[in-house]
Amino acid sequence: MAKTLTEKLCKNDWKYALTRWFWAKPHFKRYFRHIHVIGKENIPSKGPLIYAGNHQNALMDAMAIVCTQKHQTVFVARADIFKKPLIIKILHFFRILPIYRKRDGGSSYDNYDNNQETFEIVDKLLRAGMVHGIMPEGAFNPYKRLNTLQKGIFRTALKAQEAYGDTGGVQIVPIGLNWQNPRKFFKDVTIIYGKPIAVAEYFALYQENPAKAYLKMQETLVEELRKLMIDIHSETHYTTIENIRETFGYDYAKAIQCDPDHPKERLEAEQELVKKIDHIAETNEPKMQALEQTFSQYQSGLKKLNIRSRLLQYSKIPWYELLEDFGVLILGFPFAVIGAILGFLPLSLAKKYEKMIKDPQFLSSTQYVVAMVVRSLQNFILIIILVLTCYNKIILLAFFLALILYAERLMLFYVEHYKRTMGKWRYFRLSRQNDALLNELKKQREKMLSEL
């Protein structure tokens, strides 16, 4: 099995390419509201490469890499999902190999010889100039914080580098995976590819002292990954810092003259904001507690009025803007209804299976896979019916085909627009009434922003 599998993974597979480009990638795009990909120019055109990303969203982390670059990447995943022959066959088709870890349980996990076959395959594919993907934290980490990197990635990289010597060879591409909310459907994700790290630069040190080479590479990769992601250090005040980032990230970006609608500039502004609050938490506990208390009151007030923080930057909402928003709601309503009908089955079944998952790290992955499979079958049936009924009416066929493929997404944007419009309407009424709580929230907002 190992020889056949190795041969398969050491060359590109046209069936895998078709599946990725015409099935997995389109559904990945539909699963999220916005997918921002930054730094693709940093990706070398050919291998051997190792993609190394932070690990906040289980299997979706690998999907984010698979669907946003051109290489056919071989990943490893916890071995306890490699149980049934059909599952193993599917995972191998998607270029996923098992890795055994003690923390995943089971007697076989105590024997690391079980990993030898996987290590040998990865080594051979890197020597053949292919691409490997790994999450060097080693375990799912739901927090916006970089955990300690495991040394396996560096052992793998330097062992493969032996075939190339001290020039050329393996490069590690750091990737920042920034999920707006890993557990919720139709949210944003920002994927940043950093500048590659040449493993050859550490090869001489590796020949002298492998442990020092691993440590030096670890320090470099940690430094590069932290440039590409939100990294909240404080454990005690983590929730407060994360909530402040979510609430004031947009406002802070504007305050420091960054474009809050540009994903990279917004991320850099939020990184700066997090560093400032982390510093307060580390050096001035009384000030941090006071900020925490003010922010808690602020959140309670927003919840009571049922409005978003960003609305408070406006002195008032123009009436013509509300008319435009309500006009969009009226015109878009028929498409939203069609989208709700088409999306009911895949989304409801995904929600149902989500409740059956005991391990929270697989919630998003399960929801994505179930919705993708159900939606594909549903769309296939509907398109066949459509072709049979409208085959001689090209314009009508094109219109309904686009509706089938995109109505669900239009519905989700419609729901989002509805929530924003209702929030604006509430803010419009409260402003005209000169609401006392609203005025107090404006003062609290200005105070916190000035402190930050």
C-alpha cells in the first residue's frame, strides 16, 4: 500500500485537480461571506514546499490552503479518523495521511512506529519536489493565540533538505489563517501567505547540531507567523481583549489612518490594538480592570438597545440612506425567498449533524462537508430538471441556472442587510428621541477609544 500511495502522492492527480476546482473550491467560497487572500505572490511557483499555518479551525484550516493556491498539497490528520476502509480511501484521495498522537487516545497511539510510514512518504514527496502542509502547533487551538510549535515540521524539512544540500531545496511558507468566527456559517476569513523561509540557511547548523537548528527554525517561524495573525498573549483577560478587538477594530483602524475595509490594513491595525491592550494587561492591572468594567457596561448597553457599536460614530442616520436600504429589502425579497427555499435542506441538515458532533473543533468542518454534499446533490437534480424544461430557451436557462447556484448566497446577504437596516432604523429613532442610554454609550465609546 505504501509504495502505491507514495507513487500517487509524488505526482499531480488530474482527478484531484478537477474535484478541487469544480467542487471543493466553489463550495468553500459559498460557505464564507468574504474570503480575503493576501500575499499569493510570496508562494514559490514550484516545490519542494511546506505550508505551515496556525490551527484555529480543524479541517477547515487545510481547506483554506487547498482552495487558495494551486499546489496539490499533502496533509496529515489525527489518525483516529482513519477507521473505515471507505473513509481511508476518501482521505487518501484528498491527499491526507494519518498521524498518531498520544493525546488522541487508544493503545496504538503509544507506538510512534505507526507514524514511520507517513514520515517516509512525506520525505519522499518533498524530495520529489512536491508540497506538504502541516499545522505546526500540533493541535487544534480555538483561540486567537499562537501556541508552542512542535519540532516535527523542522525535522521533516531538514531531513528532506539532505537531498539538496546547503543550496536550494525545501522552503517553508508561513500562513496566517484569520477566521472571523470559526464556529459560524457565512463569516469572513483572511488568509495571508508570508515570505518563504529557506531551509538551506539552517542546513550547516543542522549538520553540526540538529537540536540547535530545530530551535533556530522554530524561533524564525514563530516570528513570521505572528506577523500574519492575531496573537493575544493574556490568558486572564483573553475574552475582554478579543471582544474589544471585534468591537473597536474598525474604529481603531480609522483612528490610526488605516483603511478599515482593506483586509491587510485592518489586520495590522487590530494587531496593534491587541498589543496595546496586552501591554496594559501585563503592566497595569488596575487600569485593565477599569477598562474591562467600562467595556462590560458598554456591551450591556448595546445589547439592551440592540444596536451595533459602529453606528455610534454617526451623529445621525440620514433618512434617504434608510430609504435606500428599505428599497433594497423590498426589491431583494423575492430572491431571498427563493434562496431560503433552496438553502433550507443543506443548511438545516448541516445544523442537524452539527448537534451530533461531540468534539467542538469539528463543528465547522462537519457543517461545511454536509452542506457541500447535500447542496451538490440538490443542485444536480435541479439543473437536470432545468435543462430538460428550458433546453430551447437559452436566456431563461442561464437566468435560472444562476439563480440555483447563487440564490442561497443572495439570501444570506439579504439577511445580513436586513439586520443592518433594522439596526440603523433603531438608531435613527433613538437619536431623534435623544435617548439617555444612547448618549451615555457614545461617551463610553469615546472614552475607551481615547484610552486606546
